[in-house]
Amino acid sequence: MYAKNLERILGLLCEHDDISHSLPDEYAERFKSLRGSALLPRGRERREERLSFRQVAAALFGLVPSRPSWAALGAIILSDLRPVGGIGASFFEAETLSGAVQLLLSEEVARKSFIRLTVTVAETGTNSNGGAVLRYESNGERRQVFFVPKLSVSLLAPGREV
């Protein structure tokens, strides 16, 4: 997938997402922000470059902030969130939220077990932004993984998911 195609697809899919959607170039501005922070390929010479799963994940995370110009910051914050309880308690042992989304994009087994992903870039603790909950099914049992900023060290230790 190419960046411009993904921009158009996401724009069409999110066109009627809420009543506040009124900026005509909102998705172009979001992708400009992502390119400016090197989360997506920059320049005309790289426009034919196919996006990696990590870049697609960053583009999806760029939709979360309410302001289009904050897309890159939102993507950086969300991409690096870590699973509560460590990798062993994570969705298919993904090290980060970006890794979990990349698994969803690349692995059919992960997609079949996926139920829902809820994300926020809002403050989730003192001087700490970003959080996510990924719900999925494993062996007939519904589970959830919480993703928190990597500085929440006490939550990253094995067993903390309990």
C-alpha cells in the first residue's frame, strides 16, 4: 500500500465518523505531520515506496489526536505503549502496541482472535499520556491487554496484569 492511497482510504472510511469532521484537508494534514516526523516516507522520489506494517500502524495511530497537526505526536506516543504484565501477558507476545497492530495487519490468526482496540492519547497519569486496551479471544476465552507508557515500570513486570 502507498501512503497517498492509505490517506484517501482512511479519509473515506472516516468521512462521517462524527459531527465535528469539518476540515476539508484534515487527512492530508495528518499525513503531512507523519511525513514531517519521518513516520512515513518523505519526498516525491519516495512516493512509490510501499508502506511497511509499522508505517501503516503509525498512520492509523495518527487518526487518534483531535488536531490533525498532532498526528505524529499521537502516533509516537501510541506506538511505544507497553503491555501491562510484560511481553508474556501481551497479545501474541507483542512488545508494543505498534507490534500488536502490526501482527493484526500481517497475521490471519491474530485478526481472527481480535475483538476490539480502544486507544487514547489523553493524560492517563501524572505527566503521562496514552493508553490502550486490546480485547481478543484465545482458546475460547475472552482476554484483554492494557498498554501503558514505558515509564510505568511497576506495571510492566510479569504478573502485574492480574
